Amino acid sequence: MDSLMMDRPLQLKTLLWRAERLFGHKQIITRRDDGYRRYTYAEFGKRVRRLADALNRLGVRTGDRVGTLGWNTDQHYEAYFAVPCMGVVLHTINIRLSPDQIGYVIEHAGDSVLLVSPEQLPMLEQIRDRLTNVKAVVVFGDGPPPTTALGPVYGYEELLADADEEIEFPDVDEDSPAGMCYTSGTTGEPKGVVYSHRSTVLHALILCLQGSIGVAERETYLLVTPMSHVNSWGMPYACALQGASLALPGTQPRPHHYLEIIEHARVSVCVAAVTVGMLMRQELESGRQSYVLDSLHTLWLGGQAPPIGEIRWWQQAHGVHVCQGWGMTEASPLLTFTTLTSQFTDLDDEGKFRLLGTQGQPMPLVEIKLVDDHGEELPWDGKHAGEILARSPWVARAYYHDTRSQDSFAGGWFHTGDVGVIDQNGYLSLVDRVKDLIKSGGEWISSVDLENALMGHPEVREAAVVAAPDPVWLERPIAIVATNSPVASDDLTEFLREKFPKFWLPDRFVFVDEVPKTGVGKFDKKLLRQQIAAGNNHSTDKTP
Amino acid sequence: MDSLMMDRPLQLKTLLWRAERLFGHKQIITRRDDGYRRYTYAEFGKRVRRLADALNRLGVRTGDRVGTLGWNTDQHYEAYFAVPCMGVVLHTINIRLSPDQIGYVIEHAGDSVLLVSPEQLPMLEQIRDRLTNVKAVVVFGDGPPPTTALGPVYGYEELLADADEEIEFPDVDEDSPAGMCYTSGTTGEPKGVVYSHRSTVLHALILCLQGSIGVAERETYLLVTPMSHVNSWGMPYACALQGASLALPGTQPRPHHYLEIIEHARVSVCVAAVTVGMLMRQELESGRQSYVLDSLHTLWLGGQAPPIGEIRWWQQAHGVHVCQGWGMTEASPLLTFTTLTSQFTDLDDEGKFRLLGTQGQPMPLVEIKLVDDHGEELPWDGKHAGEILARSPWVARAYYHDTRSQDSFAGGWFHTGDVGVIDQNGYLSLVDRVKDLIKSGGEWISSVDLENALMGHPEVREAAVVAAPDPVWLERPIAIVATNSPVASDDLTEFLREKFPKFWLPDRFVFVDEVPKTGVGKFDKKLLRQQIAAGNNHSTDKTP
């Protein structure tokens, strides 16, 4: 027998319908250089249809790719709906990639139109010979586009002014592509992940669930997580689904801007990279300016694990709850989320901070397992560490036109490359990246644990720990540290000594002004390892 | 291009996996005649697999139907997972149907095994000649099955004792059938609706969303809504998904049992028919027994619209928030849910009660529209009334092996037969069933509005309003009323006069001890109309 349910596809236009019909009065607030622009979801919907009509007039057709190089703005948000709802693929390009990488991903995705922030035009001119498939460039912003040597160029607003706001979006197959995003691998060119309408809608629903970030109509979200980065963690879609007010930090925001927006828009939940949380804290601690933050109750920090010291500081200084998830480009991105379940209601604060410092439990419809080097499953006992495998309707089964890394998808599971332990309640704690683990004399050392401990030191701003080759132990840990005021290596060693076995203590401390970071703001351990191996940083190994 | 997401099916075993792996310690509590039985989701999962193995040994195979005639018990809950997870269809049969109707649905669904509560055996013996396809009857309860003339009969626990708790459930196609339920139509035999794994999983997710009932891990749910009735509103699946504690009222519960369970299990949310809410209120007001209800904060009442007087009473007397949704067997059941969105935060209490008295806004992934008699779409202006059409991945596209009512699914929308108005924010207010509307002298009269108003009278317990044939006006409203103490017809007319146009006032009041109800507890308006048309109730038209 068959089931007799309607075969309504899971598609993004259903979310837009809800935002317009039920929450047409709710607001989207974008920081501009000259203040704030506010408009409603009702106006948003009309502009989304205008953009789709304009792209259609530029010759964009079902299945084509439209690339974006933009900041978190209302216009970029419009593209988040217009492009997939017309059956086209939204390819969000990370503006922090190198020009060469950007040229590669535009060419590899075959983008036919680019929507770009004006300051990206000189970079695009540099890589002009790689834009052979691009038939138009649309420039975000209000005015006419700047003069450029690039092909046909249009101003975003002039294009929308001539377009139709009453077009109807087609029904699409839920498995058809809605978006794509490239992840910069450890080696070689970035690899493309292609999301479907189905995966994107399911992921949006999951964000609205009790026990996840729980996007709700009554909240106002400040979305700092770049729209150029893994669907902006799915928040643009979840906010529309629930009609939540959305605040966007606009072009080239600085840390004080985030705090000003929180005050101005009475933001209740801020979603950002861990680094952004740290920068906001620094701004607040500097006392340069005062901010009214009483509306803010939750900070979702991601991209890497927020140190417990950060979690504690936000709670104690501002009554702000810090939560985190664990995910990756290949997983839309969210796989786990940190919620305190009811059995921990009576934990003391430090116990709660420890739990909030884990990566949390798998989300509904996500299955995870731990495996050892031979692929054998390991128990969830809080002790055994292994690589984490995941599967879910919003996890990739392959990279786009890319034969590399097929092993990552062996056996119907995505091999995340992250090493962790899982306790008996399903709370995951990341130990390290498979490739970042340090193996010293046959024993594993977790660089993440050492980093988190170091960042718990009152004077340490940033700390990265990587392996250096060693003739005796094969690998030994080296710490690269940025401090607020001079600290002696011996003091840091003393500080770590009580927490770790002796063989874990770093052989050297390298003091830097800032730890180098990748295009997505994570510590660039690949670069650090190269520098350490080449001895580039030897000279800075001193007691300052 | 294709999307490159995993094609993991939406299937119920993923929910069970989550309940067992993350929430294995959480409890399911069932009222027994001799106290309460408590066990954990970890034990639950083992018993679910035992039941599946036992059914398999009885010869049940993929695609077969297993019927249940049971109360809300742990064993019935086990069937909710065991049957669909093994690829078999769970056919929950409403124990309040007539023996003839039950015979019809067992035969029509082709049930091959029945799981039944022992007191149902005599009824099954009556309809024995219709059980030709049934190869085994399994009797719920702890002991050996009672003596019966029926074919092979097994005790539930003896069957489980011999079964394997470590079987593996297969992956199933998400569009394959998971459950079925018959709806007793206004005329003729009941009609079958067949749910899929996909529709059931999506519906469960929706119940866990902010803005719906929002099933959460920290809550304890008392599930009074029968498991024999439209998937028990999806709550069994949503609770497992979130690992929420679940309290079940067991066999043949009485109103005082519900209140005792709330006290005993510290229930925070109770899910029940409107009638049950009224019965609990009567029990509380009677003062026969005292109950500690401080754990209870929410009452989800459904099946019909809770009168505003009930909503107000629970809030004022016990600080309990009453919410409601709108749905039907064909829609799994939920289509809308009543949440106060942020724009109404500052409403006064009465304004909030009025809004809570509406049927709320469409859930995510549900689209609704209003149409007039000619199928033309009507505006959402809070004024135009029309039939409500709905579509969603969890709405039926046809009845099972049934050519009746094909018009109900014309044009890709389900024609609900409910008449309502929708305001500009998408809040739906039901006016009536299409067939229950009263048309008097060319003008519509809403029976529901009159009923709600009458039930707002302090002495009126129940009120149903139906049309009586009239030589002049074609139809005129008649009210059938059950009161706590004698009330004069004139007083009721006076009570209504200020609220309604003169022509809405009922021509007659018929006083009864109890308004007759259908098998699912709704006012039996079909029967009332027949009685009124036949003049059966004329004699009771008096001022008592």
C-alpha cells in the first residue's frame, strides 16, 4: 500500500510565504554608513520578487548559479530568497578568500551572474580572465555602480526599480539545489558543497526547535555570522520562517558597531563567531564607550569552541547565556547544539559552564558515531576518543565536481575529521581535528585543551598550540600566544602544570601580537605548523 | 546540476534512536489500577524492539496493517514505534466507534493482527465474522489473555518475554505508510487516512517548534488525547524526539485520575479534548478532593474550540495557560496553533483571551486559503468568511480505497469543510462547519458563536445549536442546553440579546442533562438535527 499524503515539496518559498502573510509587519534592520535602514517583511517579499524578476531579465535560468560577494545587508538577505525561490543556486562566496581562490570558485561553480559589494570590484578586475562564464555583475548599494573595467555592470537598486514585484515563484523539486558554499580545505583548492531546498528547509526548522537556538518570533536576532559563510548558519531562513526581527551589521562592521546595533535595535540574541564575542568583550572592557545591553540574553558563538572563560564572563558580567553548536560547511552547518537538559538543573555555575563548554547533543534527525582508526565504533563513555562520523538529511554525500576526498563520505557517513569524546548522555566534546592532534612519544595531546586552558589565563588573549617535529618524541607541542601585557613563559608553564600531565606542557611559548587566522577566522594552524617547522618563529621564543 | 545532500529518509526510527541514545534516563509513567508503572526510554526502546520481533514471528510483514484498540498506556506507546519502525502500518482504531463501524474499519484496512484492550474482546466476538483477515489477537495487560471465542490469542507480556530486544530496524522509504486512522464522516462509513513516515516526522518536528505547543525536554506531558485518535495529535512522536517525560492515564480513566496524575508525576503540560478540560474543572470546583497542581502551566485543549470562559477560568483560578490548535484526521492533525505573537504583548487580559479563543496561525509548511462558494479566494481581513483550504506535506491527498469525497481534494488543496475568517495577521477564527452553518432568510448564523456565548453563561455547562427547518426562514436556530441549575429560556435569550443580531436568537431552548456526543467527544449535531426535525425534543421545550 502507499501512503496518501500530499507530495508538497519542502521548498524555501513556503518560508517566504509565511514571513509575508503572518509577519508582514515585522522588521529587518540594517546598519548603513549613515544610520539604519528599516523595512518590513512585507516590503522584503516584494523586493525579493523584484530581484528574481531582474535576474530573470538578465538571462538567469533554472539551475544556473548566482554568486554573491557581500556583507550582511538587507540586499544580500533578499538574494538569499530570490535566487533559490526562482530555481537558481545561490553561491555565497567567502569575501576573505584570496583573489586566486575566489577566481577558482567562481569558475568552478560556473556562476553566470555575480552580486557584489562595491569594494570587491578591484579584486574582480584582477581575476577578470577567470570570469568568462559571468554575463553580468550587479553591485550592491544604493547608487549607480562605480566605474569598472568589468563587463556589463548594474546597480542593484536601478535593476530592482524596473522589475516586477508580483511574479509567482514556481514549485521546485525539493531535492533541487538551492545554495552552494565552498570550504577551504587543508590542502589544495576549496571544495564545493551543494545544498537542496529540502536540506535547507529542514535545517531551518531545526533551528526553531526547543533545545536548539530555538528561533522564535518574539526575539530580535543580530546576525554577525557572515552571509558569505555556510548559509549564515541557516539563520536567514529560520528568522523568516518564524517572522523574527533581524538586525544586520552591514558593510565592514567593527566591534563597536555590533554593540551599537544591540542597543539601537534592542537585540535579544546575537549570533557570531567566537572571535567576535571576544572582540565585543574587549570593546566593553576598554570602557571607551558605554552601551545599554539589557535586551541581550543569548550569544550563540561558533566557528570554534568558545573558551569556558568567555562563557563565564558573559554570564557574570552581563547575564548573557552563551551557547554553541558544532558543525561545518558539509553539514549546512549544524550537527549538535549545547542545551542544558533537565537533569542538570541543579548543577552549580561552574558545572554548568563546563557543560556549556561542550559541543552539546546531536540535533533531531542527526545521527553521530565515534570510530577508532580502524573504523570500529567506540562507546559513549566520556573517555574513548575517536573520529566523529555523522549522517543527516542536511549533510553532504559528495563535493561538487570534485573527486578529492571521496573517502570523507565512505559508507554513507560523513567523516568529519574532528576527534571527540561523547558522554553517556550524548554530549560531544571535541578533542581536536584529526590532523591537529599532537602525538608525542606514542601519546595523544589535545591542542584544543591546551588552548582553552591558556585562554583561561587572565592576560592571554589568544593561544594556538601546534605540533613541532622532534627527534625524540616525534612531535612536541608549541604554544603561540598573544597577551595583553608581558607574561613569562615559566608563568604560563606553571599555570598549565596543575591541569595537565607533564608531557603535555608546551616545549616553547612563541609570543605574537595576533595569532594568524584563516579566511573564516579560525587559527591558521597549517601556517603556524609551517612557520614552526621552518624555524621562523624561533627568535620570538623569549621571556618578554 | 543536482544537490549533493545525503538522501537520508525522514523515518520514525531516527526519533527512537534519539530517545534512547540521549534521553535513555527519562521516564514514561502510566497509571495502572494498582498505582503507577514507571520505566525509562532505555527500557522502552528494548521493549519496542521486542514487540516488533514478536509481531514478525506472528507473520506480520512489511506493508501489513496492525490494528490497535487500546487506551493510553505504555504498551500502546510501544506499538506506536514498533509497528511503523518495522515497516508495518499502525492502524489506531477509535474505541468509541460502534461495533459495526469497528468491523468495517478492520475489514477495510485489512488488519492482520490486532492489539486490543481486554474489555474489547466481547465486542470483537460480536463482529467475529468480519475478522477473516486477522490472524492473531494480542491482548494488552500484564497477565495471560482472558478466555475468548476468538482465534489465536496471545498475552502481550508473554509474547514480549520470548522476543529479541536487539533486532535492527530497516531503513524505510520516507513515503511508505507509517500509520492510518479512520474519520467518521457525516454520512456513511468512516474514511481512512494513511500517514507516511515523512508526514509523521515532519509533524513531530512542528510540535517541537517555538510558536507551537513547543514540546521540550524539560517538560512532563500528560497525554489524555486518545492514542486511538489521529496519532494522539502527534504527541507520542514529539515527546520521544525531545526526550520529554510522558505521563499516560491508562485504562478507563476518570476526571479525578487526570488530576491525580498531574499531582503525582508533576505534570507541566496537559494535552486533552476540550470536554476533558471542562470535566477537570468540574471536579476541581466540586471540592470533593484537593489536588496540588502547581507544576501545571499549560493546557492544550482541542477537538473543538475551547470557550473563552474556560480559557479565562484556567488562567485566573490556576495560572494555567490554555492554548489550542485547529486540525483534523486528514491533517495529522495540526494545521494552525494559537500563540500570542509579540505585537500583542501589551494587550489586556480580556484581549489576550479573545486572541487565545481563535484557532491561531498556520504552522510552518502549512498553507491555507479562504474561498467563497465559487472557489474564489477571499481576503484575510477578519470579515470575509469562507471555506478554509489547506495544503502541507502532512495533509492527505485522498482517502484509502475510497472513491467518496474526491471533491475534498480537488485542485491540490484539502477542502476542510470548516468555515472561518482570517485576520490580517493570519489568525483564523472558525465560524462553523460548512454543514453546520444555519442559513436563515438568506443570512448566515454561526452555531459556534451562539454556543460559545451560551457556554459563557455561569449556569450553562454545555450548549449545542443546530438548524431546524422553518417554513418562512427555511432554517432557524434551536439551542440544546445542559445547565447546572434551572434557567429560564427567556433569561438565556436576554443573555444573548446584547451580543447578537435579533434574527440570530434561537427560536427555542431544549434543556437536556447532557448534550449527545459523537465517538470522538464532539457534539453530535447530526443526531440533534435528526431529533429536532423529528420533533423528538419538543416536549422538553419548557421553562424548567
